Amino acid sequence: MSRIPRIVILGAGYGGVVTAIRLQKHLNYNEADVTLVNKHDYHYITTHLHMPAAGTVSPETARIDISKLIDEFKIDFVKSTVAQIRPQDKKVIMEDSTLSYDYLVVGLGGEPETFGIPGLKEHSLNIRSLNSVRYIREHIEFQFAKYKQEPHRTDYLTFVVGGAGFTGIEFLGELVNRLPKLCKEFDVDPTLVKIINVEAAPTALPGFDPELVEYATDLLTSKGVIFKLATPIKECREDGVILANGEVIKAGTVIWTGGIRGNRLLEDAGFETTRGRVIVDSHLRTKEYENVYVLGDCSIVLNEQGKPYPTTAQISIQQAEICSHNLIATIRNTPLKTFSFTNKGMVASLGRGDAIGVVGKHKVKGFTAAMMKRAIDVRYLYMIGGIPLVIKKGF
Amino acid sequence: MSRIPRIVILGAGYGGVVTAIRLQKHLNYNEADVTLVNKHDYHYITTHLHMPAAGTVSPETARIDISKLIDEFKIDFVKSTVAQIRPQDKKVIMEDSTLSYDYLVVGLGGEPETFGIPGLKEHSLNIRSLNSVRYIREHIEFQFAKYKQEPHRTDYLTFVVGGAGFTGIEFLGELVNRLPKLCKEFDVDPTLVKIINVEAAPTALPGFDPELVEYATDLLTSKGVIFKLATPIKECREDGVILANGEVIKAGTVIWTGGIRGNRLLEDAGFETTRGRVIVDSHLRTKEYENVYVLGDCSIVLNEQGKPYPTTAQISIQQAEICSHNLIATIRNTPLKTFSFTNKGMVASLGRGDAIGVVGKHKVKGFTAAMMKRAIDVRYLYMIGGIPLVIKKGF
């Protein structure tokens, strides 16, 4: 153990970045060594990724360089990919180096959950990083170029979105705006384009207010989305999907937004996990190791009824606030705080200028909701980067 | 035969469009029925296609709607694809209709000539239409997206251009400007990108002034192009090319610019052809049928030494001028004109702001040559569409 305690934060997503920023702000000089480890030298705003994926905005709008967020005099940044966590040795093995820690914060994010549906892992695309959304954007454009070379292949113009959760609905909202533009650019008859949403649950946005869900599905339907609810995917192939009802949809593109699981590194490290997620205690620590905190998609926080909260940016940020407090409290030997989630509301974007949401007890939709979405975005940018970042991102 | 003679023009490339415009201008009312047939409802500036192929400009800059070029009160336009020419019946069979003619002008353009190199037809891309260049642009961008998903596949970042003729060199000039931008956009280390030109002939731009050729290859080399001259391609595969010297180049992209042949429809129609091209008489007519004129890539015009002129935009336009004159002369029973090619010079673009060329007896290079290239472009736009078209295309 070094003279001063060493905190290692894995992952610069919502949880990791906010934890790092809080530590940077509240730790005194020489109170702890903090190291942030991330695969890329940038943080991305995951809740924005559906937009560059559809190609409606540049991926750059979702990216923030980590050097703009942390003060490298106070926090070390290591750009590397984590290969293994060894909590028994208090070590993290990275692809090219090793780090020892006294306290570990795991905010490595999730992975797509395919629920064992054959072919889904191999043949579907996922909205989950800057690289993946650039890939999706290029893939979609490429379908139009390919169709123009092989005009009998109208299946190139069929886009299947699996999952009608938050990401699926927000992505559809962008897609209905983007595809008509691609039709124009590539001289493609818009009536040939099909956007099909396939969802196993009987409703879109399960758990959301039914009136708002209807508003969203009506709006997307009016813009051409075909919803197939209560319809599980049986198999995904290179050329499309087969549904549980036997229907075959030939499609050049299948985007899977149907589920997120935790991170395999936590399973491999020997933590007790459910789908790669660790049930943390009320202080956000693992039950195996008091010095290991887990946040965001890697964690499960149970509500008062003992059910897990859905993992969102909002809960990750709130976790990071408690996590950073508890790290400092542990070092200073002051009382820890207990985590409890405060639902500040949820807004789902439905494309430019439209959204639905619940904020407090209020239901909002349309332009008002879209403005609230923007306000939430601004709030986050302000929280992590202050006014300069808000201005830089064009709000 | 209708009361007034019927002229059918197949193809709205340089030859077909200029012929149509000349006939529109010089024919008197009711002197002839003129029908222009083209697969698309637009003409494209073939000599510009290397730019949208590399993605440096939008394909729209190379496109001109036919309705902007011809007066539909004077000339009928039929958007269709020609399936068969039956000169013995004076008929053209299209995919969905049939046209009878008294005089036929064939300006259907060429097809890539692969010289029997195995796999080249299947696995290489060709710069030859708006659809094909949009495809190439998307394909190139897609390679970057794919590489970011599979970082060990550096072969996705290798671009092989087969052929160092006019199109090959001009395309390389754009590519060296475009790829660094894509590197930036996709966070790709530029040193991983390889641009390789493979040419069977011992020199680039065969027949061009050696000093200028050296200028061009030096410039492109300094921007990263690797030239492999005197190196035929032995085979093209899905994952790259095998050279005659045994070298294997793994590449996600192979663009073939190494040759153009004439059109299979002329072979099928029973004309005597060499690689799909018809040797026309001094009036540009086929030797089999006096009422059939052939222009551009479908035709061979022999020079005084009995050697064929290279087919270029320039020669096609000059042919169209003689062809339209001779059609009118035939109808009016006045003397025909004999075709002779006047070489007004050639300028090859090397990317933005640079070019090489020979104009009259003068060699030009660098910015001057680039300006000359622009002047040639303006001249053509003015010729077919007057001042409004020049303004519309932003010159």
C-alpha cells in the first residue's frame, strides 16, 4: 500500500466520470491517488448515441475528451482496456500494464443481452459506443448504395429494430427523420423503405405511462414504423430475422436494442452476479469486498420492494455522487451515506422537436418534452464540464 | 415510316446529350422527331466522377437533370434501359417498350474491361455512374467503420487502385485528400492507411508527357501513394489482389480503372466490333447500316496512322457535333461532313488545386493546370446548359 490510499476507477461512463470529477473536487491535496482507466481517451454521452447511429448528428456531438473533464494534476488517466479484475490481490490487469488499488470503482458499462436468441450476437448491430454507432451509420448508408447497384434487393431497404425500450424508441425517432433524407440522396423511392420494430413485450416502453406510450407509437407509426409487439425474435440471420410466429423478415439491417447485461469481467472476477451485474449493498459496495464499489450497468440496486431499478444515466450519476462521498468518508473515517434513488423523471426523445416524458407528477409530450430533454442534457453537461462544455456542445 | 423522319438517340452521355442539344437547336419545326433514351433522368459529367467516388464532393455536383438540358417540346425523352438494338428492323427494344427509328445514334457508353483477370469483375469497384460512385464512397467510409470494430483488420485500410490512366490518377488525387479526413473522423491512425496503385504498363498515364507524369507521380507519392508500375494484377479476390510477381496485397477495397470496353448491345446487334466498339466510317456511321451512328466509348475512330484515338469526353463531344450535322444534312439532302479529331489538350486533375496538362503545345502543371481544368469544365457546362448551368454548378 502506498503512503496515501490509491483509488482506481474503471470506466469513464456516467458513473466513472462523475465519481472522478467529484473526487477531484472534494479530495484534499495528497489525501488519495486517483487513477481513471478507460478504453478511449474520451467520454461519450450514451443517451445521445441513438442520434449519430441514425446519422442525424455527427458522433462528435456525443464525445467529450477526458482531458477536458479531469485535471491531470489531480487525477491520473490511463488509456487502456481492462483484461481482468483480481479483487483478492487488489489488482487490475490491463492489456499492457497492471494497477494496484486500495479502493476500486467499477463502472465498466454493460454489454448487449441477446437472451440466447440464435444469431443475434453475430448478425445484429448494437448502439453502445462511438465506434459502434459510426458503424451503424455507415452500414445504413451502405444499404442504400448497395440497393442502387442491385435494385431487386429491396430487403436492403428494410430496417429491423429489435426492442421497443428507451433506446429502441429513441433510435426509431431518429431513423424516421433520417431515412427520407437518404432516399433523396440516393434516388430511392421512399415507399420501398420499411422500418419494423419487433418487441417481445406486449407494449412499447414497458413501465412508462400508457397515454405517453400511445402518443409515441402513434407518432412513429404515422411516420412509417411498423410495430410488431408481443412478437419475440426466434432467430437472427445474416439476411434478416425469423419471428416466433414464423414470419420471416428479410432485412439488410437488424439493430438490437432489446437488452443490456452487466460486464463479464465481474463474473470472471468471482463476484456473485446476475447477468453480469453485481447486487451492491446500500453503500454501493460489493458484498465480497468492502473496498470495491460498482456503478451503473454493472450494478443492481434494489428498490424498497426488492426489485432492481432500471439502469439509466440518471441512476448512475446518483450512484457516483454517493460512491465518491463514501470513498472520501472511508478515507477520512467519517460516516458513509446510504444510496437511495430519487426519480427525477424520464424523457424519451422521438426525433427532432418531439418527445414524451414524466417529470415529477407531470406528463409532458411534444415540443415541451423535447425542451425538457434538452434541459436534462444541459444539466448533465454543466455538471461535468461547467458552462464551457455547455457552450461547446452548442446548447 | 412516319411522315417526318424519326431520330432515336440512345444514351445521354457526352455524345448523346450534345447530339440532342445540337438537333434541338438546328432542326426546324417538323423537320424530324427526335427521341432521347436514357436509363436515368439525368446526365452526369463522367470526367468528374472520381471526386464523388472518393467522397470529396457530393455526387450531385456531377449530375444534371435532362429536363434542364433539353426542351421537351422539341425532343421526347424516354427514361428506360435499352435491351436490344435491331438494326435490320430499325427498332430498339427497351425493357418496357419499343421504339422505331429512321436514324439511330448509339452513345450508350462503355463497360469496364477486365482483360479476363480472374475475380476482377466480381470483386472490384468501378467509377462509372452516379450509383457506382455513391457505392464506392459508402464502401470506403464503411471500411473505416469496420476497422474500428475489428482493429486487427488493417487490411480494411488498404486501398488498391488498379490502373494508372486518367481515371486512376485523378481518383488517387482525390483519395489522398479524402482519406486523412476519414482518419480524423473515425479516430484512425493515418499511418495505417495504405493507398497502392497497380499498373501493368511501365509508366503512369501512358502517352502523356513524361515530365508531367513524373510531376504527378512524385506529388501522389509524397502524399502517400505507393506506385507499383509494370506490375499486372494476376487475380482479384474478395480480400485483395494477387500480383503477377506473386505479391499478395490484402485490401478491403479494390477500385478498377484499368480499362473501358464498348457495349455488349452492339455486339449482340450484329455489328462488327472490337471489344464492344464499332469502327465507324468517316461520317461516324456503321459500315453495316448507313442510318446508324455510333459515338463515344461505343465507337472507334482511327487516326491518320490507322490507330484508334483514345475515347474521351473531348472526342465524344466533337463526334456529336459532326453526327448532329450529318443527321440534319441527310434529312435535308445536303453534303455530309467528315470527322477529324482536333486535340485541344488534356488536363488531369491531381486533387484540389493541382493538375497537369498539355494544352496546345504548352505543358501546364500545378495551380495553373487546375484552373485550366476548371475552364474546360465551365466550357462544357456552358455548351450544354448556358450561363444558368454554369452558375448552378457553382463556377
